[in-house]
Amino acid sequence: MLKSKQNILIVDDEPTNLRILNQILNDTYKLIFAKSGQEALRLVEKELPDLILLDVMMPQMTGYEVCQRLKEHPRYKMIPIIFVTALNDADDEAKGLNLGAVDYISKPISPAVVKARVKTHLSLVDVEELRRTRLQIIQRLGKASEYKDNETGMHVMRMSHYSRVIALAYGFSKAEADNLFNAAPMHDIGKIGIPDSIMLKPGKLTDEEFLIMKTHPEIGAEILGESDSDLIALAKLVSLTHHEKWDGSGYPNQLKGESIPIEGRIVALADVFDALTSVRPYKNAWTVDDAVSFIQQQKGLHFDPNLVDCFVQQLAQVLEIKERWKD
């Protein structure tokens, strides 16, 4: 059953401070109270609060120590911690933030400030949870597409890593490259809609079968649909455009050059390199040298010339990924 109220753990050794915070927040949130650092750690394990309001100066175990212990634990490190303390020196605030706290409220507290800060950070928790949920959906759909393919899960892992490496070399920010890494596994989700007789055929496809196979980018875009999620929208874009070619001879829309979204161009290169260097029921794996030579020959034809240069420059890192995630 979904929680009707978000849980806040309030930690302070002074009962008066606990009563004041209770009066401010009790109407909106479910409150849990602890009078020591040790009791706070026990309650975190039992209740898994959504946010912690934490005093700094407590006997036996300070708030700083509690924060450090929680941030070292993989299950609890994402819980936002706000220090509520009489310490108001800039160095004290910096110490708390460096330990991983998200905010710092000085005593004597203002009810309006406490309410606003708590609301803000719980809203950020909601946004992060939504992002994680969407990412899990993307990952599970990508896993589902593997059941319809004669490629392996390691192919998806490798080409996603390759895509991130190429994106960073091209100039993507880390956040942008990570988004592409998370969206890339969806590039072939449309194969779910292709008949098994074609998908699992061990030999070469007939012309008629290949025409059906070529519909999978549009099927993938239809499956992913319209979304206000940037990640799902990016997955749709990658699905639709990763078979377009720089010279306009690709499919489904014969896009050419920079009219092909950069994310689709990156995934196209990553996908082809891994396909060439992997064993398939219908072919042996190419050597790395042969695959790189082919990609260089396709510079300006199949692939964006700048991306080919980025790929070659990062080849050592690409080969490390290939070895780490080998079949």
C-alpha cells in the first residue's frame, strides 16, 4: 500500500526542539523522533524515512557522525539530510554539506523556512524516484526485446557503453552521455513487433523478409510513443534513427547528414561495430582491425565523419569495454 504521508525522522537531544518541529510539521508529514544518534540509526533501518532533520551537537554521537554513517551505507545514502543546528559558522555549514547533507537550517528556527526547505527537498526526492522508475521501465523493455533477438544481452551492454564513450569524445556532457547510455538499450525495441520466423531465422533474409525487418525502427517509436520523460523521448529518437545513414541511404526516412539526430548517429556506429565483431548464427565475428577498417571506409557514407574520428581516438577504451563485457 502506498504511504499516505511522507516520513520525516527528526533527531535532537533536546525535547523542546522536538516539540517545536512537531508543531510545525505534524499536520503534513508522518514524524518519527530520536533523541540520540544511535537511536536515529536504529530508526532509519526500521522506518527508512524520506528525509531526516538532524541536530549537530548531541552527546556520544554528533549529527556529523550520523550523517557520515548513513552516507556510507548503500541503502541509506540517498535519504536527504538537513542539519538543524545552533552552529552558524560558515565552516560548520561547509562541513555538513561536504558530508552529504542537502541543506542547513540555523536555530532559532523559522517555521516558514523549515516548511519551505522540507517541501523543496521532498519534491526533489519525488523527482528522483520518478526518474529511477522511468529508467527501470526502459531497462526492462530493453530486456524484453532481447527475447526476440538472436543477439545477446552483452551486445546491448557493450554498444551502450560504446555510445557513451563516443558521445563524451564528441563533446557531450557527462549527464548527456549518461542519458544516451540509458536510452541506447532501447534501439531495437521495435523488433518485438517482427515475426519470429524472421527474427530467429539463422540464414540470410529474403528481400521480402528484409522489408518487414526494416519496419522495426518505426515500431519501436510507436511502442515508446509520446512522453514527457526526456529519457523515453530520447529512447524513441534512437529507436527511430539508428538505421539512418550519413549519405541518406538508410531507413526508415532516408535522412541525410546532420538532419539525422546526433544520438542516432552515435548509436548507429556503436551498434555496427559490436555487430561486426560479434558471432551471429549467420556469420563469424570480424577481427577488430577489419571492423575498424570497414568503419573508416564508411566515413561519410554510413557514418558521420566526425564520429568516426572520435571512435578511432577512443579505440583503446572501446576495446576495454569489449573485453569486460564479452559473451
